[in-house]
Amino acid sequence: MTTPFRDLPWQHTPDGNPRRIGVEIEMAGVALDVMAEAVRAEFGGRVSSEGPFVSHVHDTEFGDFQLELDARVLKDRRYRRHLKRLGIELDAEDSAALDRWLADAAGRLVPHEIVAPPVPLEVLPRIDRVRAALQAKGARGTEASLLYAFGLQLNIEAHSLEADWLTSILKAFMLLYEALVKAGNIDLSRQLSPFIKPFPGSYARLVLQPGYHPDITNLIDDYLEHNPTRNRPLDMLPLFAGIDRERVMAAPVERELIKPRPALHYRLPNCEIDDPDWTLARPFNGWAEVEHLAAAPDRLEAEGSEYLQRPAQTLGRLTDQVAKRIRDWF
């Protein structure tokens, strides 16, 4: 039985266009050319390569897909500068051989990644077909090794850039975070990695206060004070940089890694691509639960107040109940 992708409560962007979503899938076990061919078979286009570290599928019906070995020092070949400082000069043949060796060696630890362009929400089942094709080719995900802290990232276009809407999303995410971890069986290697560190408790308590309804400037300032990093399960820095770039870039954040865009960067889910029963609908439907809670303001405020007042053991039971509800969508 195919798991359906749940509808989102808000279907349009601030300018009235249908919302889109960008998908990034990390994996091991398949080469970039195999990944590129799986994309081309589903979406058309033409494949090009920049060597063993980066490939593209150009001119698909939704734009360009990028396939890459997710290690910046390799992709921009900074290691060559270090070799040059040591007096080591490589000719073209030796350089190509070194690139191939590094790609093979790094590929055992560093994920290969599909970076899809933003696509309409109804296209997600087609990206899931690419996922299924790569699973059949031997792609491996988070649970294949203790060393694989691989993830799936969703860049979901915002329905609104107004502070009230963004605050409601943050409130809902704080309330559902533990349930999303439990429902998604987030792998311990990912939980221990630096990439998806939980929001600090002080920030969660601030956001969940019933009277917390900041304007956009205060919302961004509060976020930067508590979260001067991209490494959160819901990374708001690209979206906030799109609203007020100077404010975000003035903070002690990873400036060179922040790409301003009007999208919510959901980084929490595992990539379980080697599990034939896993689909992209699982992490997406977890996100949908966040938006549906955010779309119910009375419930959001009531559950926020209740969350702040409940003892830890009761919160655990509440988390189990919500996690079961999320799993039901799987």
C-alpha cells in the first residue's frame, strides 16, 4: 500500500502561487552517475559532470538537479592548494586519478546527495519514485552504519513571511519536536551529530509562552540570540536572511553557508532509503502535522500552556500519543 502525502493546510505562497518544496536526500552505496540517471529517467533533461564530486541533470521540466559528494573541501578542490604549499604539483592525469581516489575514499563516510530544485507539492510522489529506483540499485541510508548520520532535508516554501505565521510554525514545532523524533525513529548517530541539535530549552519556553507574539524584528532577534547556528532541526536562518539579510549576517552565524530563501529548512528526518517500506511521505507527513497544529490557533495556545505546566512524565505520555498520531499517517 502506497503511503499518501498529506495535504498542507496552506497551499499558496505570499504572492498567491502554489507552494513548492525542495528535497535533499543523502545516501551511500550508489555513484553520482547512477543517481543522475535515476533523476533523468523520471524528469528528463541531460546529464553533465564536473568530475567525480559533482554532476548535474540540466533542463528538466522543473529546472536543474545537482548530485554531489557533500564535502566542500573536495567539491571546490581546496586540497590542491594545500598540496601546492607543500611543493607538490600534479599534472592533469595525476590530478584526475587523485580526484577519483578521494571520491571513492570519501564516499565511504561522506554522503552522496541529490539536491532537487523546488517542485510543486504534487510532484513529491515522482521524487519518491527516484528514491525507490535508487533503493533498488543498492542505496544505503542512516541505519546502514553507525558512521552514516545521513538525513533528508525539506525546504518548504513559506505560506507567509509575517511574524504571526512564522511564530505559529515555531510554536507548533516546539510542541511536536519530541514526537517527531520518536515517530521518525531518528537515528542515534544523527541525534549525536552536530547537524540537528535541539532548540535550547530556554528558547522553547520563550516561544511557547501564551503571550509570545513578537513583531518580525523581535522574532529574528530572539532566534539569533538563542540559535546563532544553522544546526537546528528546523533551520530558520535562510528564511530570516531573506527577510532581513543584514540583521542575520551581523550575527555570529555560518554566513558562507546561509542561502537566503523564503523557505522553512526542515533538517530533522533520517534517510532510510535502504528500507523498501520507507517513503518520502513519512518525513513529509511529520512536517504536515506541524502545519496542521499551527493552523489551529486556539489549540496551539492551549497546548503550549499545558506543555509548560505538565511534569516531565506526563509530557512523555503526551509525546507517545502524538507520535502515534503521526505514525498513523505513515
